[in-house]
Amino acid sequence: MTTSKVIVHLSGGLGNQMFQYMAGVALAQELKIKLIVNLNWFSNPTFVKTGNLAYLSKRKADILQFKKVAETQFERLPTLRDGRMERAVSTLSQEVRNSLGILSETNYMSHESIGVVKTKRLFGFFMSPKFFLNVDPKNIFKEVYKPETSWLDDLQELLGSHDSIGVHIRLGDYVTLGDKVIPHEDYYLKGIEYLQTKLGANSRVFLFTDQPELISKFFPRLSTQGTTIFAPSATTSVESLIALSRCAAFVCSNSTFSWWGAALSSAQEKLIVRPSYFYSALPEEDSHADLWGSDKVRLHPISGIKTI
């Protein structure tokens, strides 16, 4: 027997928020209970007061631009806003989590957790399509509130008129955090070269990034291969994601934003290139194979060499 509702705690950047929300939607539909969203993490005073604008820009509940999300009921209970709740939950044993009705990646998929435990709250990243439980994310994220500018409409028209290759380059907080691998220039160039053998040499390349002003500095050769997308200040990360998803093929970075851009597109699996490993401390270990699946093209993030 379960409770009549489940509360999913959203946190992180847009890509993380979307995975977390999907996990909540899927579980609520599986158990036929109400979904409630907790957004208190985004009121964390540590984020609000930070001087790192690149980091702060990824700590907003941009997911609310999707209509289905905005129409979900939100929790009013003032849970802790400084990360203590999330840190405390991460230290609990599975037995304790079960007894408290808390689900995370470690106990979500078991039959006991879904069917028996009195599920109350979801904490975690849930960074895998296996947590979707056959719910199609395209149905969840297909409608958005109208953007403030015409930038997205204009860009979608441009992308739709070519065999476009969307290259996503995650910089921002990855530059300062250092634990995630930022693929080298050769990775992106080899990815583009591979996709052009599939789409034709006349296909156009579009560079999507959270810091377009740094592309020519960090990737001088890559910057001459395509058009860098500069989003106006009034746009949101959701609009940039939708624009990315209109591409026909993808060279992805180690980012859930990349994954969602490809997932919401109509691209064939063989036209999605992704790095073969994620963490700089775990070279050669494909720690996110479950996220990407086996049909996408894996290139080494440093050399750009294709891996099996």
C-alpha cells in the first residue's frame, strides 16, 4: 500500500530538473497517485548570494517554462533550503530510506520500493531513462509558455532549413568544478567530421554553449567550423534546449543538457555522438553508459578516436 501522493525534490540545472521530474511523473503514474513538486532547493541562500554568475545561472527552476510542470501542484512546506536535507538523505541506509518512504536511485527500481513502501519523497539525480518507466518525455515536455522574444522562432526556421549538426559545448561551472571532463577540440572536430560523412559535406554546424564568448578562445579551430549561437539575455535555458533539439544530428558534451537536446529531437541514434567517459578522475570508465545507451556513437573526449 502506498500514500496518495509523492513529492519529488528538484535541484540542479535544467537537465537534472527534467530527469527528476520525469522520475516523479513516472512513479506517480505507475502508482496512480498525485505528484507534488518541491522547489525549495532553488531558494538556497548559498546560491542566491554567490558571485559566480555562470554557476548561479544554472540554479534556477527553468523547468517551469514547460506547461505540464508549471501546472503541477507545488509543496508549500518550508523544507530546509541550504542543502542539509539533500546531504542528510544521501547518508541514510536503504533500510532507513525505506522506513521513511524516501526513494533515490539506489532503491527506486526494486519491486519492493515501488509496490510496498509508503513512498513519500524522491531525492536524487535519476539520470537515466530507465526511471521513465515507459513514459515518453516528449509528451511531458512538448508544450512551453510563449517566449518573450522571437529568437527561438527565427532560429528554429534556420535550423529546419539545413541538415544541421548541433554541437553542445558545456563550459560555465564545469570550468571551475573540474571533476567533469570538458571534451577537447579534437573530439568536437572528429564528431563533426563523422556526422558530415552521414549527412553530407554541405550540412551546417551550429555551436551551442553556455558561454559563447569563450568559444573562439577555448576552441579556435572549432569556432571556424560553424555558427556560434548567441542567445539574447531575455531567453531561458528551455528556449536554448528547444532550439538545440531541432537539429538533425548532435555532438554532445558531458551534460544532461546535451542528452535532452538529442532526446527531444527526431535524430537517429547513429547521428548522436557522445563522449566515452564522464569524470576526469575515472578515465576510460563509461560511468554513464546507462544514460546514453549502446546505439550512440562513442568518441574519446580527448583524442576524438572512436571507441567500441
